[in-house]
Amino acid sequence: MPEGPEVWILSKAINLYFIEEYKKTGLIKTNSYGKHLIVNDIKEDWSFGLSGTVAIISNNLVKLKTGWLNGHEVSFRDNKDYAFQLSRRRVLGVNWMNSSEESLHQEIDKWNKSKQKLASLILDQSRISGIGVAWGSEILHRAGLRPEINACDQSLEKLADIIIEIREEIQEIYEKELDNNKNSLEEFINDWFTNLYAIREMHIYKKGSKLEVLGRSWWV
């Protein structure tokens, strides 16, 4: 399923596609918050679930197959900034792809005495929004940490820096990919769900040893 980086690059592609609309209205078409795409002109949050996609059809942005199962759509409407409301209620925590380094360090510092498995903490979207098993496996592998071991039994000193480091690497790679497709943005957006797996630069995910932790498949 798409995680924070994939939704982040999708939002950038959509905004670039609708750049002329932005010049006329001053309204950015979308924002990304964790795994969520916030569509601003209809004030709606698009939750992609396992197989959700989007498409440009007749110059309009349309969502397809959203939700956890095909045909099961999950959407939310609010007259206010939806991402802000989610964050305020702690439904979504620190936005991995856009939040400050300070806020990420502050969140990780809270985990030092936690008796929860690290897998549980790093996947908790109310703590850091946008990290799933794929990028979580990459982050923990580089930090030399284990998902099945309690946070308090490991040294998390480098974890926040690794999260930031990987974020910056992803942004550079994905922005280059978008630049290479700037003349075919509609195709890039419509093929996004397939493209996101081709673009990913993975070193351990689906390449290392598979480990089941709390009902999820990790790679270590």
C-alpha cells in the first residue's frame, strides 16, 4: 500500500498538473499528510487503503478503488482544514514527510522508556504519520534496530536522525522521477500505484529475512 513518500510525490505531481488552476485561484489542489491525500477544492481526505488509486479523467481528479477493499471508499469532509483536525485529535501524529526535525526528535524521545515493541510504535499513525512496514523496515534496518524488541530495550539515539536522513533521500529520488515525467504528468498520475513500487529504492524490504511481528510482515 502507499505510504507517506508515495502520497507525498503524488500530491506534488497533481499540484504540478493543476498549476494553471492554481495561478487563477491561488488554491493548491492537494496536500499530503502521512498516508492521506487532502484534496483542497472539495475539502476531502482520500484514504487509499491497500489498493486505492487516482486518475485524471476529462481534466478532473478522480479517486478509484479507495479503502481497504475494492469498492469500499473511505472519505471525510470538513469545512475546516481536515489534516489540522486529525492532528489536533491525535488521529494523525507528526507528519513524517513535512514536519520539522525538532518535532520528529521530540516524538522519538518519548519512546525511550516504552515497553511496546518498536514495530508497534513506528507504525502508530497517531505518533508519526506516514511510515508503514516497507519504509519502517528500511528505517529500522539502517538504524540497527529490531521491530520485535521493546523500545526500552534498544538504543534509539540514532533513530530520529535516520528517519530524517531516509526522508531526504526519498524526496531527492522522487523529485528527480517527477522531473523526468514533467511532460507526461497525466500518465504519471494515472500509473502512480504501479509506478510507486518501481521507483522505491529499497535495500532490505523484500530482500532480507521475513519476520512476523504483531501480525505484520517485516524485513530484517
